[in-house]
Amino acid sequence: MGIDKKRFEASFKSVDTEEFLDIYFNRPIGYLWTLLFKRLGVHPNVVTVLSIFLGIGAGIMFYFPDMKHTLIGIFLLIWANHYDSCDGQLARLTGKKTRWGRMLDGLAGDIWFITIYAAICLRLMHQPLPLSLGTENDLIWGWGIWILALISGTVCHSKQCMLADYYRNIHLFFLKGESGSELDTFKQQRTLFYSLPWKGNFWWKSFLYFYGNYTRQQEQMTPSFQRFYTWVLQKYGNDIPRELCDEFRRLSLPLMKYANILTFNTRAVVLYICLLIGIPYMYFVFEIVVMTVLFLYMRHRHEAICSYLYQKYANQ
């Protein structure tokens, strides 16, 4: 099966928000899977579920310290990521976008990393701490590794991905408009939540509740953008001047590389390296230190851009 370049590019959300590894590795392979699943009539949600099982399998493999299991785990996680790419491409090409698909897609990555974090913690729990290795009384990680993983996963990883995803959707909003973005608001999600009865909608309402909290956290982290965005909608509605959109895109585009770093690929590469050299705990350190620095810089720059644009356009 060859790749039709135009259809392949049409399966992207936007070239602006795609990174090098996705464009030249993950997306092409994901697109080949898309063509196969499209021919077989497989629904995108089924592909997402398959990615969840592959991600869980990867996590289980990472529990074992030997090279064979590590390589199998890396292969399974790469495969899971290709399916994660495929499900969105398949949904866009077939028009089979569903609310369950959106929920599953957001859940898939969380399940992968929860499994991986737990596997690493179980693997290291009874292993000696690095600085005590070879001493007379070796100290073991114990519950300390779980605390490190908890800080890494909840305080750092989740917030970093949350903001990166938000900034990419903001960029898509000014690039493609409302239809080309998934820029949701807390008010919008709570309105939808309260408009539905629990009967027959239990799982969907549960998702809307937690997703609403997710959007609220995004908004709380971006006060300058909220002021600018509120003003834009009040002033222009859906008819935002091209000049303003183009300027926002120009200023926002350099930050997309940081948003991409803070999502999956860079994390995965660092995780693979840490596992291959036998120091998986360093992955948690990387998230807490390096990724947090990038997160804070990206947030500072984006807020500064929004403040600048607000002052420029709102005070005209």
C-alpha cells in the first residue's frame, strides 16, 4: 500500500503542530495502518482499545530488568504509539469521530504511563538506592520510588501534557478556526454536563465532569490568555480578523516545539534510554527537572505573547 501524499497530509491536524519524528516516522507508519484498518472496516475506537492493550503490555515488560524484556517493551510502546496516531487519522479520513473516541483517546496515554510507572516502581522497590550501592548497609528504594513516581506523574507529567495540549489547540484555533481545533472551555463543558440526564448517559456524564475539571485547570494556568481570548470572542465572535490570527500564529509557532517536547516522543526516547542503560528512575528525575524547566519557560513565553497582543489590539 503506497502513501497518497495529499490524503496523508490531510490526516494531520496541522503541519504547524506536528514534530519531526511524527511527520517522518510515526505518522507515515500510522497512516499505513490507517489504510489497512479502513479497508477492513475497523472502527477508530477499536484501534484505540488495541493501543491500550499494547501500552499495558509494554509496561509489564518494563518490570523485568533484562534486555530482552526491555526491547520487547520498547517495541510494544512504539507500536501502541503508531496505533494512537492511526486512530485519529482513521477518524479524520472516514468521518467516524465519536465522543467515545475522544474519551478513549485521552484515556489511552494515561493508562500506558500509569502501567509503566507502576512497573518501574515494582521493579525498583527492593533495589538498592544508587548512592548506597556497595556500602556495608545498602538502602533500598522502598516506598520512596512510589513517591518519586507520584510527583513525576501527577505534579509534573500531567500538568506538562495538559498545558502543551492546550497551547496546541489554541494555536489550531487561530490557524484553522473553531472547526479545526478542540479548544474547549470549562463553562461549555459544565453546561453540557448539566444538560444531560444521568439515565442512559452515566459514562459520558462522568467523562464530561472530569474533562470539565481538566479544562478548568488549563484555564487557571493561563490567566493572560483567558483575558485575551475573552476579549477576542466578545469583540469579534467567530469573525476574527486575519491580521490578528496571522500575528498570533507567527508568535505562537516557535513555542510549538516546546509543546511537542512536552507530549509523547521526547518522553518516550528518554524512557527508552533510561531503561536500556538500567537506570529507569532517571526518567522520573528527567520529568521533574528538565521537563518542568521547559514547561515553565513555555508558559512564561505564551502568557507574555497574550499580554502583548491584548495591549496592542484591545487598546487601539
